[in-house]
Amino acid sequence: MFFIVLLIAIIAGGYFAFRYFTLCHALCKVGLELQEIKKDLTQNRILHLPLPNKSLEMLLGTINSTLAELKTERLNYRKREKEFQQQIAHISHDLRTPLTVILGYLKYIKKMESTEKLAEALGIIEQKAQAMSRLVAQFYDFSLLSAQGYACAIQELDACRMLREALLGSYQLLEEKRLDVEAHLPNCPIPAKGDPEALERIFANLFQNAGRYASAFLKIELSQQPEKVCITFTNDAGHCTPEDIPYLFERFYRKDPARSQSGTGLGLTIAKSLAEAMGGSLTVELIEGEGAAPALQFTLVLMPL
């Protein structure tokens, strides 16, 4: 009986010793294979198990899944890096254009003698300098919002009065584009919660967006509902298509590939972020406009008192 037990123990010990050494060998091979994969993560390689083992199969499955995610993330990083480089080029172009005009007119001023021409040149320089100031301000706002460094001072405000003042402030821009502007605003205060400075920026960015891209009309409506204050900006869609809608709030996104329109492509991004920072929202949809032509409708929602 003793010899039988001893024999069983020897066989069991030998089996477990064999399994131990084979598993160690398998792990060693997996480790070497992983080191090879680590040298170039761009290759579509996976780990292979030299011998069947459920626990190791689960482990290698997790590692292979992680390797696939790393490859995907690496490809996405390269795509984002390329897009970032293009964005930097766009920013440089936007800043360089007015700066070139300013420098050119400064050289022109040095040679001129006419007071009338001098005043005209100074007016153009001031205009381009203000354009640069707006660009820098948008980059600054975007950096604060991206770093969550913008603190809203939420208080009671009159949304109707602020919208009316923003419309009057944008009159020249809309007049230059010869847009048919239609505003439906109540004749009474519409109280809401928000940051007055942030709301001014949202309105300014929405009017600037319409001034740049609308070509026929702009319709503005404000309504007070039981649980929200709703403001809509509706304008003709121009060349905007349903495929563009998901990207309109993305940073640096601009529809026109020829870059005929000035701007950073940050206006709508900043407006949406500011609306959300105040506890509201800003959305956009493509709707049926006048004469069945498509129109863009931006909807700003503010919280009521």
C-alpha cells in the first residue's frame, strides 16, 4: 500500500513538475515574443500560446486586445497630429494675413503726404488690428475653456435685452452682407440664469457666423418656456450639407476649403462650451427653410430663474 501511494505521489509530482517547466518555457517564449512586438507596435502582430492552457489563453487574449487598442490609438494619434499641424497652419495664416496688411500700410504711410489718404490708411490698419485682436481673444477663450479654467459668474439677466443689444451691435456686419434679418423678440424682459459676459460672446459668435456664411436671410426668435428659455438663430445653409452638421462645433472646422472666409473656426466651439458652462446648451440642425431650401437652425437653451 505504501509503495502504491509513493508511486502515485511520484507520478503526480512528475506531472506537476512537467507542467510547471512547460508553463515556464511557454511564458518565456511569450515574453520574448512580446519584446519583439514592443520594438515596433505599428505591426499587426499578436502573441501565440505554445501550449493549451485556459488561464494563459485568457491572459494572452487580454494582452492581444490591448495591443490592438494600442495600435488603433497610435493611428488615431497620428491622425490627430496631422490635423493639429494643419490647424497650426490655418492659425498662422489667419494671423499673418492682417499683419501683412498692417505692415504694408505702415510702409505706405511713411511715403504719403495727403491727410485724407492717411486717415483712410489708419482706418484700415485699425480694422485689421481689431481683427487680430479678435483672433487672439478667441484663442485665449478656447485655451481657458479647454483647460476648464473659465469660471462663469452665474446671475440673473434679461436674455431679451441682451439679445436685442447684440443684434444692434451686429447691425453693420449683417447690413454689409445684405441679409434679410427678421427678429421675433418679446416686448417684455425674459429673465434667465447665466453669465452676462459669456452670453454676450455667444450672441456675438452666432451673429458673426451668420455674417460669414449666410447669404440670404437670418431669423431670430426668443421664447420663454416652463423649464427653459429658448433662442434660435436660423439662416440659409449655403453650401452646408447634412454631412457637415456633426462637425460644426468641432474646433477649427470650416466648411469652405478655399478659405475665402476669415476666422479661426473656433467661434461655434467657444459658443457651445460657454453655453454648457452656464448650465445650458447649444445645438444645430438642418431644417427645411424658405422655398423648401435647407436652413441651419442654432438653438441656444438657457436656464430660467
